[in-house]
Amino acid sequence: MATSLDGASNIDGKSAPLSTPADRILFHVLRSQSDAIVVGAGTVEKENYRPPSVPPPHLALRRSMGKEGPPKMVVVSGSAALDPHCQLLSDSPSENPPIVAVTASAKSAKVKELAARADIVVAGDEHIDPPALRAALSERGLRHVLCEGGPKLLGSLMEADMVDELCLTLATLVAGGQSSSLLGAPQLPTPLPFVLTSIMSAEGSVFLRLGRDRSEPRGEP
């Protein structure tokens, strides 16, 4: 994920202004280590997602981890409102279609249309249930999962306390306005502690890697 200094996760609806060449290198390194990339339908359409690929410089890393082929793309669209003609679905090979996660309450006609181009997973009744989605991906052997947003999806995963590691690019600029924050709107029941495991900087960005601290809850001694 990436934010500005004042916490904006996008500028004019796009994350690209928050990125730098160094950030994009790390973006592909993270992808190369993943079994699956999970992303919200809105982000897929706004950012014009394409089928994932692994750049040649990162192929050796991926193969050293016992992974062949590109990571699986997983699109979260509870209402099945994803455009079935979006570039991600249109350009994906039929032998390796993306997964689209929907709810049981999604309109059957929309689900059927998506099923012609994607592998449909039902994860929840009225709303996407993160643990159900995780279980469905695990059943398919997809256990190292990278979430690329957007904020609403990341917020739901944080609410379910299902984020083990946060890789955050901090762009050294101030966006202002009403741009959405890193997690969108949800209020977490309790703050989730993370521990800084590494920090780097390059080209006007600061890169933070933080692990979820699952030790004893912090509080008064």
C-alpha cells in the first residue's frame, strides 16, 4: 500500500502519483513472492488492472521459492458488479482465469456472466467474509496472499485481524483534499499493534515493512 504524508491513499482516484520507480521495483518483488494477489473490484477498474506477470529480474526469486507461473489474481466483488469486459478478465488466458469472490446474495445473472471468464468463489452471505475467502484460497493451495487494496478491502482484512505484514510506501508529499485513508472508513474495535522490521528510502519515498505484533496486548502494566 502507499499513502501521502497526510494519509491519502490516492490522488484524483489514482495511486500512481504516490509511486516512484523504486516503489514499483518493490511492488514486483512482493508480487513475485506471492501465490495470489487479492484486490477489490473498484481498484481493478480504476487502475486498469491487467493479468499479472513476473518480470525477468524476479523470475529466479520466484523459482527459488518453488513457485512457477505468475501469481493468481483474486478480485473481490461481493455484488458481482465487476465489469465482465474489463481488461483483467478479457486478457487473462482461459486456462488460468482470475478468481472472483462474490457473496451468496449477488444477482445470479451477474455471477453467471462473470463465470464465463473467471473462477467464482462464494465467500459470505450478504458481505464478503475474509476468513471464508482465506479458507477458499487455502483450499486451492494459495497461502501466501498479497493484498493490493483498495482501502475498503484492506480495512475489512484489518477488522478481521488477518494482516500479518504491512508493506507501506510513504510518499514524501502532501495531498490535501478528501482522499480516502489507508483503511477507508471502518473503525477497528481495538488498535492493532505492528512492529517495524525494516525501513528504506529512495527517490522521494520511504518504505516501511511492519509485522503484526501478536504478543501480549499492550496496556497499563
